[in-house]
Amino acid sequence: MFIIKLKKCLALTILIFLLITSAVFLITWQSVSVTKINRNQTYTYNGKKVSPDAPSYIKIVDGSHYVAIPNLEMRDDSNQAFGITFVQGVYTKKHDDFKLGKNAQKTELWFDSYDDFKDGRYTISKSRQIKLKKTVPPFEEGKLTKKKGIYYYKSNRINTYSLKKKFLYLRLRKAKINLPTTEKEFIRQYHQKQ
């Protein structure tokens, strides 16, 4: 009789522990999830599960425009050349979905080395209209969509280094960096050592 009561007590304790752990996990998960897209807030996602590329960032500027910096990685990598891309585009909003990529333009700053980056020396490359290819960097196309109350970035053109091409849903989260809102601000940010 004592053993049966002990087993019931142990089972109840384990159940309560699991419920508390699940509640803490759910609260933590929802607190870092994006439930509403705000203007002038920068967002990113954790894409390490699908691609080894650096993180990408997006900001909704106003009622129809967005800016993004895909695959932003600024680190000293054996003094190799690298570029930073700034995307400006128009989105359309329907219910809770933001469709990206309309009239998207990009500006790229190319640095011959990390030292050139630190000194603000770059070459500029502008393209008026982005032509969508089989794979494109994040936020040049796709949509921000809401599933079960949480926003995701949805794309089927991101290079996932996988042979299977499928829609990806990457959960958005707030980013700590502040993206420039115009091309002029973007260029000024990297011009001649800040």
C-alpha cells in the first residue's frame, strides 16, 4: 500500500515538473518570437539550420517600403575581399502577410580587405532592379507571414545547400542592430572610417 502511494506521489511530482518546464519553455519561446511587425524595428532569424551564411536583417520603413541587409558578416577573414548589400524594396500587405520583392533595388559596397573596411575604403556597385534567379539572398523576395500568431520569413529561393528546394519558414526575432533607412545613410555608415 505504501509503495502504491509512493509511486502515485512520484508520478504526480514528475507530471508537475513536466508541466512547469513546458510552461517556462513556451513563455520563453513566445517572448523572443515576433507577434507584430512594427515600423522601424529591425528583425532577423536563426538560419543556421538551413544555411551556413551570416544572419540577414530587415526593417519595415513605412506603409509600403522596406530595407534589408542580407548575409551581413563583418569580420577579419584572412584579409579577403567582401561586400555588404543593401536592399530597398516595396512590399504589399494583405491581412497579416507582407509580400516582399516588388521593385527591389540593391546597392553593394565592396571592400578589398578588412583593413579597407576599417578605413572606409570601398567600391560601390548599384543595380536598379533585382532580377530574381533560382536562388537569391534573403529578403530580396518572399514574404513575412503569420502562422499561429508568430511571424516567419517564408522563401523558396534561399540557397539552403540542399538538393531539395522547398518553402522555408524561418521564425523572426527582433535584432539589436539598427538598419539605415536610405541608400545615402547606408553609404555614409561605411564611408571613410566612422
